[in-house]
Amino acid sequence: MLHHFSLFPQEASTIAPQVDALYALLVGITVFFSALIFILIAVFAIKFRRRSELDRPADVHAPIALEVAWIAIPLMICMVLFFWGAHLYFVIERPPENAIDIHVIGKQWMWKIQQPNGRREINTLHVPTDIPVRLTLASQDVIHDFFIPAFRVKQDVIPGRYTTLWFQATDVGEYHLFCSQYCGNQHSGMVGTVIVQTPEEYQAWLAGVTPNESPVVNGARLYGSLGCGTCHGVQAPTLAGLYMTKVDLAGGGTVTADEDYLRESILDSGAKIVKGYPAIMPSFRGQITEEQLFDLIGYIKSLQNPANQINISPDRPLTPAINHAAPMEQDNFPVQHQEAPAKGW
Amino acid sequence: MSHAEISSPALQEQFDDAAQQKDAVTLGMWLFLATEILFFGGMFMGFSVYRQRYTAAFAETAHHLLMWYGAVNTAILLCSSFTVVLAVHFAHIGRNKAVISSIIATMILGAAFLCLKGREYYIEYTEHLIPNTQFVYGTEQKERMGIEVTQEEKDHPQTAAFAPQARIFMSFYFMMTGVHATHMIVGEGIFLWLLITCLRGKITPEYFTPVEICGLYWHFVDIVWIFVFPVLYLLHY
Amino acid sequence: MTTLDHIPDILVEDDRNTYLNISHKLKSWLLTKDHKRIAILYLIAITLFFFVGGFFAAMIRLTLLTPRGDLVQAETYNKLFTMHGVIMVFFFLIPSIPATLGNFLVPLMIGARDLAFPRINLLSWYLFMIGAAFTFSAIICGGLDTGWTFYTPYSSLYSTSNVALAVTGIFINGFSSILTGLNFIVTIHKMRAPGMTWMRLPLFIWSTYATSIIFVLGTPVIAITLALVAVERVFHLGIFDPRYGGDPVLMQHLFWFYSHPAVYIMILPAFGVISELVTCFSRKPIFGYSMVAFSSLAIASIGFLVWGHHMFVTTQSAYAGMVFSFLSFLVAIPSAIKVFNWTATLYKGSISYEAPMLYVFGFIGLFTIGGLTGLFLATLGTDVHIHDTYFVIAHFHYIMVGGAIMGYLGGIHYWWPKMTGRMYCNWLAQVSALLIFIGFNLTFFPQFILGYMGMPRRYHAYPDEPLWQVLNVMSTCGASILAIGYLLPLTYLLWSLKYGDLAGPNPWKATGLEWQTLSPPATHNFAKPPIVTQDPYRYDIGEPQARVDLSIPVH
């Protein structure tokens, strides 16, 4: 019904019709109760208008049943909305296992996107239909928000941690991508296009430009050049098979070694100390860009199977392309941050 | 005005009688203290969040605070609360001179607290612990201070990893103790006003609400310190 | 005015001493401790701020006429919406009803001579003005571009505008709110006239009381939060700075802990006003007095526990989201109770269509829509899509403009004769109420649709989609009507000061204590202390009794 009505944005993901169904119920409730109140006011205002200055209407005592009714009925409606809404929220929040992983970095004022095979794009996002896609979002500066109206999904992108967003596109086409958390001067220019293709077209597109290296290979090289291997596995915990396992912490308690934990441990190694190991790891904050972090974590994740280990000597130089420091890493904040809108604009 | 049978020179015209005025003023002060609790509460809440998140780093950084300064200051404030209680007591039984000396004693103790606090800040400044651009931590801090760093420490820069979180800890330390010290300075001003009021002989056994109200404020500032001290100085684990 | 017929001449004569004419010196105004004069000082200040904020709103609407936002540059646009929000929220909506009508009416309604702490009351006004001076100087010296929410790390690290100065102003202004709330709570507790029991309090007092609790318990949290943002910005502390492991989202939690209850600071006093007006103009006791009274307290207390619904798409866990969603639904119930009770009060009443009553009709309608659309945002599944879109803009304008400002204007029209002793032109007031209602709906209803279509808020330029520009143009047209609707009262109310008919003590034949003294009241409000012997709103037992001596006070 609803998607034929032009006042609604197109439904192009598996979540969209579910959101619209709940939305339709809410619209129904709103129209019903607004109409009820408007009509009652109009009827009362006309029917009981003042006819004489001497009118002395008697007090109408509130029947308990009526009071209870207008507490209970709204409460029941609210509970229905609450449970339905919460159920849908869990669907929106929980990405399926088999989703493909795409990395997104937000910065003032552009979206930098890296496909699973390493192909990069800016302000466009290619995705296939009928395959769940999981975006891992990072911000290089302020809080942004990744919003695709046609998919009915949205997620804040927060500096200092990863957030995730998933969807499964259903319809081929091009859709708006907005930053919907105010992020400064060109906030309304931080927009892009989501291009949904059939899986075959998407595969062909992915293969169209062969990237220099896949994220895992890049990450392996970083792992070598940053000297991670000199300690990890020797006097520091081994990283093979670490991803998504439970880690015991020195201060007591455990933590799941997800991407956020790996990220924090690289940047703020002092934040969570593994039980039984000294806190000797230096902080890599300011020495590694968000893109490199994604590569490094991608490599650590690939170590699930020890056979995947890629041995790269520490003295092999980094490619220049990933060596330029992003503004976030410069130390003397913050004034010169208002640089002109980023390249390519 | 027919209604204004003013019974006491201290009675303000909007009140019916002295009892109503006293009730109102006392309630007002308690409400103000409720506001103050929430004011400090925001910082305590933020501190707890980070303490939970960065347990090891916060415990490590707490060692850098000068615990004995804090402990002596705690003792000073406890004594000052006692002198405030004395002031209220003497006001109640009408010993005006004793009230005045209790107030002066309180002010001296308060000033001693502030001096010690200032000294402590100075030491932290020399140790580069102020979280601005001068902030350094770990072996680098020792180098800046001219303390020799052993080869062992260089190889295993234990605490360097804590530097970012140490900065957050020190930020909370300076905000919480700074806001508390500001309250102490305001308290000194209030007690100066109270002292002048007493010297003018306006405090009588029938009307000593100002002593009670100012005392409430002073006790509150003390109690805040009673929470600030262990949370910042003593949580070493 | 037919209502003046029964009033003895002596009561409408203009040569007695009132709080207004007791002295005309500027000093007597600037050093006044009279709650009524302080109310007038606030009224003048916030009226000025309202029109400044309104000017920025007009600029926003004009910019959005075209998809590319041709009128101003993006940077200017960001400053426009920030300054609109900061001025309207902190310098108009929050003080609006409590500081003007509240200051004026709380002592009058409970039969007191003044607030408990008149000097602190004057101090509140000065703090308000000093805070305004800081924030406005930030605006004049280059503006402010963080959005009224001051989210870190944009506000603390990246913005190049005068954040610290503006934030200092809001910090100072916060203490003005705290002291006002404190004054009201103490006054309501300790200064009630004999016989004025809690269950005989006018509902405006109940809602002011609930509001004051939020002032006292909520405002200090935003004060310390904004202080931390300012210190962070100036000294680079690291508490909200992700470079040092600080959490920018913590600032949002602290911010909304106050700023969501602040929404109830804006709307609760309007609830109180509506309860007074709806009874007076239907000449009936309120339907379910205790329900309406306690629902104010319920809203104030549950309102403290729902702040997380501003962060459903931030990072909080899905379970935290569920709790906040659940509590947000709970807070909807007391609001629904109030709407039903007001509507039921009309039933079998004797309803007149005086201007204040038209504002009541407008309020109930708009608040109903605003409240129901709040359900869309409390529902987790739909909030994800409409969060930070124009849907949110439309929703909270329905509450704050459709609700709070309608209530404020209704209240001003209702108590204007009491405050000034003069009647304004009734038909003009009715016209302006109608214009505001029509203009408001035309402005903000299209924004619900825009929001669901996905137009994000705070966008200087928007995609050239079919319908998007049409809806934006509709919205701007509505805003022009709204502007006329707001300018009209300014003119006829000012006009009435000199040329309006004398109002007499009780032009609406209302029951509250404030109507049983002269208009405008004398400095000490009542000639002799009133004694209350019955419940409020007893319109059913006839004309308000002359229990209070209306003779001229002796000075």
C-alpha cells in the first residue's frame, strides 16, 4: 500500500517495509486520536457555547471508570508500540552472520568507503541486492551519521570507536546517502549516492579496478613495519585466533575481543590490560590512520586460521599512499581544522 | 499597612512571622544544596564511567596524587566543620564573642585548606601533570623532571601506555578539586559577611538563622570533599 | 465591556496606587523587589529575545525556499539555526511562563505578599540579563555554529566560533533558573494563605511547582556539562576528547539529562495556564483535579529518566534503548490524561470564545498532534529512520511552539488585564489566535512529511527531489503568516496600555485569588490577607465571593 504513495520514500531494503508497517500503525493511531480530540472540542464548543451570562453549569464528577479507561487504553496502545518497536530495533541492530563487510570512514565532509576486496570509493557506495551488507563505521574527526532513507537505517559515526550498520538492499537503483548528524560547515554537502546493483553486476564492478592490495595484505605489511610481531606471541598475548574470543583483564572482568576492543588496544593500549601480561605496549595513537587501522584489524581477524599468517619483514617500507597524515593526527589542534572542503569537491 | 505587624527587626516584610521566615530560609538552603549535589553529581558520574572503563590506568594515575596533602586537608576540613558547629551552638546560647572566634577559626582553617591545595597544584604543575599542552606522563615525565630513567624502564615503558587515560584522570582531578576550591573561596566570602554581621551585633539567641544557614553551606562543602578525597586519592586498585 | 457592568466605579478608577504607578523612576524598576515588577522586567526582556530568535527563524525559512539555499552561505546558515535554537530555548522558552506569569502569579494565587526571597528574585533577573549579555555578545562577535546542543567534539575542538563565550552565558543563565525555581518551591511550601491547602492550589501552581523541581535538580547538570565543554575547549582537558580516550557521547548523556526535562520546563507551565483558562471560559471546575495535579508531578519525575531516547542511534546498547523507550511511553500517559481531562471539562460547560479560549483550543489541538507524533520517536524501530530529520523538527515545534507558546500567549491574554489594568481589542486577539493556528500548521505540518521522506535537519541545501521544494515553500509561506500572528499581539497589547478599556478586578469572572484583588494590584497584592475556604474553580456555585475586602489599600 504505502510504497505506492509518493509522500513516502521508496522502500529499497528488507527493513523498509517493516518500518513502514509500524509507521502506518502510528499514523493510524495519530489520526484517530487527533480526530477524536478535534471533533470533541468542536462539538463541545458549539453545543455547550455560552447562551447567557447567568449560565452556571453544574460540576460533572469524573466517573472512575472513565478515568481508568483513559489511562489503561493509551497504556495498552503504548505497550503494543513499545514491543513492536523494540522487536524491530533488534532486527535493525543485529547484523546477520553472513553479511559482507564494508568499511566506511566519515570525515569533514566526505564519506570514504572501502569494499571487501580493497576497492575504495568516495561518497558513493556500491552494494549488491539480496545480500546482507554490514558497514563498520569510523569517524576521523567529529560525530557524523550515516543515513540512507530508502533503507530506513541510520547510525551515528563516532570518533574513537566503531559503530555498525547493516541492511539488505532489495531494489536496484540509486539512493540518497546523507550525513544526518550536524558536523560543521559543509554538513549538508556530506551527501552521496548508494548504488544498488544485482550481485553479478556488483561482482563485475568490484573486479573492474584491481586495487593495489587487499586490506589483509596491507594489514600484514603494517603488522610487520610497526613491529607488532616482536612482542605479540613472545612477551605479549598472541593474536592468532584472538578475534571474538573472551579476554581476561588485569583489573578483573572479561571483554570480547571484537573490532572495537582491537581498535582500542592498538590506540590506547593502557585502556584494557590483558591479565598476566605487563602493560608494555606503547600507544599507537597519532601514528596510524583510520584506513590503516581497518587494514590492521582486518589482518588480525584473518589470523583465525594460523595457516593464513603472512610473513612480511619489518623493514619493508610502507606504500606512500597510506602514509599521509590525516588532520586528526596532527598535534596542534584545533583551529586550522577548518580547511577548505576536502579534495574532489 | 494593616497586615505588617513587624515583630522583629530582622523580619522581612513578605513573611508573617519569624518562624515562617526561618522555615522558608532553611528550606531554601536545603534546596540550594540539592542543586549543588547535582552540580557535583555530573562530575562524579563522568568520573565513575571512566573509572569503570579504564580501571588500571586510573588506579595507576591515582598514585601520582599527593595523598598526604589530601589527608591533612581532610583533617583540616573536619576541624572546620567542628568550629562551625561550635559557632551555631554559641549563637544559640547567646555567647556572641565565642561565635565570633569560632567563625574566625573556621575561616583560618578554610584558608589553610586553600593554601595547601594551592601548594599541591604547584607541585603537580612542576610534575607536568596539568592536562594542557604541557602534560606528559610515564618515562617522558621523568625525563622532563630531570629524573634518571633506567634502561629497564626504557625497555618496558610500563606507564606510558596509560598516558591518554592519565590525562582524563587529571582532568577530572582538576575539575573536581577546582570546583570544590571555588566553593571554599565562596564559603570564605560568606563567612566574612557572617563575621561582619556578628560584629554588628545582629545575631541574637532569638535570631541566628544566618549562622545556621552559612553553617549548612560550609558543612556541605566539607561533605563534598569527604567524597572527593577517597574517590580521587585513595582508589589505588 | 459588558463584564464591567457590575463593578463599582471606585474599583476601576485610575488614581489609586498600584504596583505600576507607585514610582516611575527607572531606578525604582531596576532595584525593585516586587515580584510583579520583576515579572514585567522579564516580560520585556524575553519579548525582545523572542523577536530576535524569530528573526533568525525567518532567515532559515527564507534560505530553504530554494534547494541550494541561495540566500546565505552554509556557514551563515549554520549560525542562523544555532542562534535561533540557543535564543529560543535558553532565553525565551525556558524563562517564558515561569519567569513572567509565574513570577507575577505565584504569590497572588496563593495569597502571599511576595515570593519568599524577593532580593534573590531580582538577582535571578540580573543573572538572566548578564547571561544574555554574554551569549548575545558571542552572537554579535561572529556568531555560534555548534547547534544548540553543543555536541562534542565539534563544539570542543573543531568549531571556530565563540563557543566558550556563549556557553558561559548559558551557564550564568542556568543559575537564574535555579534561583527562580528555588524561590517558587519555598514560596509554595511556606507562604500559602490560611486555608490554601495543597489540594486547593490552582493547577497553575501545581505545574509551576513541578517545573521548579526540574529547575532545581536538572539545571545544575547542564551547568557543569557546559562548564566542562568550555574548559575542555580552552584548556584541552580530554574528558570528551576521543584523542585521549575520552567519550564524546558522555557529553550527550549529561546534556540530555537536563535538556530533556527542559522540554517539560517549557510545556508544564503551559499545562497550568491551560487548566486555568479552560475552567474559566467553560465556567466549570476542572474535570479530575487531582489527576491533573499529580500528572504534572509524574511528568516531572519520569521526565528525568527518559533522556536516552535522544541517543537511540548513537551507540547505546539495544537494551538501554529498550528501557528508555519504555519510560518514554510511560511519560506519554500523564500527558494524555491531561488532554482528556481538559476536553472533558468542556463537556456541559458554558463556553465562551474570548481570545484566551481560542488559544486554549489551539493549544489542545496542536499539543495532541505534537504528543502523538512523539510516539513515533519513542518507538525504537521508527525512530531509527526519523531521528535527526525534519520529523523531529516538526514534532518538537508542535510541542514548543504549538504547545508552550500557545499556552504562553493564552496566559498573557488572560492575565493582561490583571497585569496592566487594561483590556485589549478582543476581536484582534481572536484574529491573531486564528492566524497563529493556521500559520503554525502550514509551517510545520509539511515538515512531518519531509522528515519521513528523509530530509535531515540542519541542512543548508537539500536534494532537488520532486515535492521537497514544494513542501519547503509551503512551510515558508506558513512562517510568514505565523510572523504576522506574532506581531499583531505586540501591537494591540502595547496599544491597550494607553487606550484600552479599564478592566476592573475580575473581567473574566474567574475564581482565583488573583482576581479578588484590584487590577493592577497594589504593591502588597492584597488589602488584607485572604483566607481560603473552598476548592478552586467553584464556578458552579456562582459568582466569586467577595470574601476578600476589595477596598482601596492604604498607603
